[in-house]
Amino acid sequence: SPSLSKEVCKIRRGVLVIGGKCSDFLVMGKPDTLFEGRWTLCSLGNAQFYELECLFNKPLLELLATVKSNALFFNYPGVGESEGNPNKESIIQAYRSFLRLLEQSKHEIGVKEILLYGHSIGAAVQAEALQNWPFDPNIAYLAIKRRTFSCLSQMAKIRTNRWGSKLISLLDWELDTALRSKCLQVPEIILQTASVPSYRKICNQKEIVDDTVISQKASLAYALLQNQPWAAEKSLIGIPEKHNAPLSDVAYLACEIARCLGSA
């Protein structure tokens, strides 16, 4: 596999061969952050193209700039220029391959911290990929999950009155985000749509609301708050935006990232 070297430009597109298939990715960073050690691995929502996120998701780009992080974006197999079939195994393998790429490049580009940023199904992919992951003790990690579900079959069951849950099982597409979150060995921030006027910590299931895609009871935050010891170990943040709406308070999230990394 290739490594990220000091030849990396402000924006550079590349290909990583995973299981004989080419996976498309892009690294980006400002000249004054490229070798400062902080990187964000972005896993996007269902069928989202990283090209669109890099061009039009201004709040995400603002967040990266605020926390002074470089970023690695990638397209899932079967999305954009990435080859292969987008099944559960292939997208988890892709995530792990790009995380390994960052870790193996720590001496060349000085990786010291990795923010694991996932949205919707991208957060679930992140959760599954990190199961039993051998985290590097010389790197600080922080997982950030933005508007995701507790498990895919639960969300499908609520939305489709059971047949969707059976289909998830038949296709072997179960993603149990809540279970993986409870076992995660690194700090974690969870952003969930709630009945709040602005970003703030939440500690009550009743504050969580349907985000137009993920219902209240199918959300990750709702599942964690059913078991208070697990919720106490996480940073659960209620946000007013619906499922695919951009972040509205980058400064709040940036401060929480700094706090979590400081205690990591």
C-alpha cells in the first residue's frame, strides 16, 4: 500500500488498492497543518461522494480549519471512482485500510492524533471497523459520530414494520453501532438531533427526536441513554439540525473536540 509522504500537496487525490479493487481517496490540508500531526478520517453517509463534501460542505471544512486538522476522504466501493461492490464486508475493509494508511504514515507525516468522523451509515461503518482494532498507543484517537442509528435492523424495523429488519438479516447487512460503541476503547462524541435550540449536552432520552431519517428510538444516543453507565462515558450532544443538514455550531464542536483530546 502507498504511504503519505512529505510530497503531499494541499489537495491530492490518490488510489489505494484494496482486495484487488481501486479505492478512490483524497487528502487535504493547509501548508501549516500538513505536518502538525492531526488528521481526520471521514466516512460519509449512504452513497455520498467525497467530492461533494469537499466542495459544498462548508461547515465541515470550517471544522477542519478550526481544529487545525488535515483530512482523508474516501469513496466507498461502488461509489464514484471506487471499484467493487458496496457490501458490508467491502466498506468495512475500505475503512480499515485507510485508517491503517494513516497509522503507517505516522513517521512520514508526523501523525499524532486521528479524529474518526462518521455521518449516518458512515458512523456505523466506523463503529464496525473499529471493533477489536489494535489502536496505536502513540496516537491519540477520538471517534465522532454524527446522527446515526443504534443498529440498522432496528431502524429498518421501525421504518418498514419488520420486513426491512428481516431483509437486513437476509443480506447480512447488520451494523450494530450501539454494541460497538459500548466496547469502544477511545473517547467518543455523539451528535444526535434533539429538541434543543442550540448545541448542548443531553442526558435524557426524551430530548432526542426523529431527524427525518432516523427515528428517536432507533438512534444511537437513545440506545446509550437506556444504559446510563455507558452514556456517562460518552459526550452526547443534542443538535437542532435534521439528518442531512450541515453543522450549525462548528465552534461548539471544536471546543468539545479539544476537551476530549485533552483528556484522552
